[in-house]
Amino acid sequence: MSEARAIYAIWLRDIKRLWLDRARILIGLLQPALYLFVLGSGLGSVTRIAGGKGDYIQFIFPGVIGLTVLFTAVFSAVSIVFDREFGFLKEVLVAPVSRRAIAIGKSLSGSTQATVQGILILIFAPLAGVHFGFGELLGLIVIMALTGFAMTSFGVLFAARFRSTEAFPIVINGILLPLFFLSGALYPVTNLPVWLTPFVHIDPLTYGIDAMRGAALPKGLEVGPGVFVPAHVYPIWLSVAVIVAFGLVMVWLAVWQFSRAE
């Protein structure tokens, strides 16, 4: 089997599993809705008390998309742990399929799932007061896909090391939550405390969410007295470069981990 066909077969298997488990997609809308409308409304009242003119729900809308993409992408990699536990992964590994095809196929399938889930979040955009044109929509989808690929590759790297379906979610949650909270999804990344700023800058998710915010809020947003969040904190080329580079490095490490562990 050629490598391209192997990648496609692995991708197609995961997408079929997602299609047969459509309840997972609907349930996946619940957490973003809670963040957007419950947390957003609660914290939004603080910005209104402080004199902010912008709607906080508008501000965190791209961050909620990033949250959805992050968790959907990384947790799609748990299928590797299940496949190993039930013996399917062993059959794939002994087949004439390269380890690179497995890592890339899993990363692409997770990216597809994360992008689909992120697109579904866009149904909340009018309710959140977020409006953008067709060009911004296409840009947003592209950034979601690139971020989803990078984060899925990160998840595949970790899943390749685990053999317990119980341990993987616990460990990965301990990594994902800092990534999310440091990404600027819930607050502006400008004017942060000096000790916090370096951690924000080295978080790859920061660049994905900044690019999503630029597409969803092209004119920026005032979230407090004198606190204006621009469309982009980082140049768009830098955000894309960081996301792509991170994804490629994670795929390479995942291939190396598969070859080493099995």
C-alpha cells in the first residue's frame, strides 16, 4: 500500500467513526456554549462595571473556538490508546504501512474533526454579536485547520507513549489547561504582568487564537477603560509560521516515538 493511500485509509476510518458517533459532536457544543454564554456573561458584567464598552462575549468568542479546536484535536488522539488496548494498532503496525503514515493520518483526521467542531461553534456567532465577511470566514477556517493539525500532532505524540485509556486523559488535561489559560483566550495578552508574558509568548496556542481573533474581530474590540484589543497582537505571518512549525515538529516527534516504542 502506498503511503498516500495508507494516510487516506487511516483518516477515513476516523472520520467514519465520528460520523457514526454524531452525538459526540452535539455534546461537544455544550462546553463551548457554557464558556461563551455563562462564563462570558458573568465576567462580562465585571468589564461593564469597570466601564468597558465592548462586549466580553465578543472578545472570548475566538477563544472559545480555540478551546473547542484544542480539546477536540488532542482528545481525538485517544483513539490510538484504544486501538492499542484492543489490538487494532498492532495489526496496523505489522501491516506494510510506514509509521509516518500512521502519525500523519491520525493528525489529519484529528485536524478534520477539530475543524468541523470549530465550524459548528460559528452558529453562536450572531448570538455573541460577532459578524464577519466571507473572506474572514475562510481565514478563520484555515487557521482552525492549521491549529487543529498542530494540536492533534501534539496529542498523537503523547498518545504514542500511553497504553492506558485511564491515564491518558488525566495527564493530557494537566497539559492542556495551562496551554489554554496562557493562550489569551480569556484575556488580552497585552499589558500582562512581567512574569507571565514569557509563558504566553512560548505557548503555541497563543498564536492560533490571536489569528482567529483577528479574523473574527477584524476591527478589534475595546474591553475596558482605555483597554483596546487590536485585531492582531502578532503579525499574521508569524502566527501561521509558529503554528505550522509546531505541527511539523510534533508530527516528526510522533513518528520517532512510534518507531521507538513499538
